[in-house]
Amino acid sequence: MNTFEKKALAEFKLLGWTASREKQSGDAVLSMDEGDNELQAVLQIRQLLCDQTMYFGISSGLKSYTSIFGRIAGIKQTHMWLLQNCVKRRAAEISRKEIEMVSREAIEWWQAQDNFTEVKALSGPPPDNGQSQLKHLTALAYLGDFSTLMDYQEIFRRGKRLNFVPMIKPEMIDRAIDIALEKA
């Protein structure tokens, strides 16, 4: 995290954001929540030759969905995005004014999102790649669709993979079924 990001973090905190640091990349991570809905942002500020550029990668999610994702994957998960966007600013110097504008734009975008509709969309036919397939299983568990999950389990038991990638293990489907049964 550079000095520009540290300065900006202090401003974001004054605007009600919670800040942390991403362990692997060291990026500044900001978040806020309202009930089950959560907003997360990754902040990057870079000094260019004549000005500064701020990248604010934002994502919307649900705490309950994130928890289910982690349980199925067998990992500790802090945020699993459902929808993503990016807010960018470029100025001679990123000031409080730009930070307030970015914060407001991010919050307005977040409040306009319908996370539940996105979860329902993820419960449709399984996608082609690993994380998307895990998000699909999570959506089915979140919605309590144990019937589809049990069909997947039976097909896996017969040695078929239904186009699921190798990272999707039978025990993940078992955990998804347990969660779906809890939700039903």
C-alpha cells in the first residue's frame, strides 16, 4: 500500500467505510454492510507522470451466501461477490472531493443491486469454469434446492462429472446438500 492509498483510506474511514488489507496482494480493502448485504472495494491509487489515477473495484454480495460458499468449499471465505463494477477517477491529485464522489457512486451502485436475483440466476444451468460452478452449487444450497443437488450427487456416484471441473469434489456436493436441507 502506497502513501496515496494510506491517505485515501483515512478519508474513506471518515465516510463510514471499514478498512483492512488483503493478505496476499497487500491491497487496501474497504467494506460496508447493511443487514445481509455487503459491499467490498479494492482501492488502488497510482502516481502517473502528470496526475494520479484511482481505481475502486467494487463488488456486492450477501454475507449468508459468502458463508455458504465457504462451507461448501471447505475454506474461510470473507466475501464472495455476486456483482462487480469499477469506479475510476483521474486528477492532478486525488483529494477528499474525488474520494467523496467515488464513495457516493459506489454506494449508489451497491444500493441499486438485487443480490437475490443474481443468486437465482446462478442456480440456472451449471457454468463452465470452477469458481462459477462453485457459485452455482452455493446458489442451489442457498435456495434450498436439494433436489437438483441430489441429482448431481447421484450422477457423481455413477462416475460422471456433468461437465464439472476437477476442483468440484463429491464432498462439496455433499456439503451443499446438507446446507440445502437446513434451508428447506
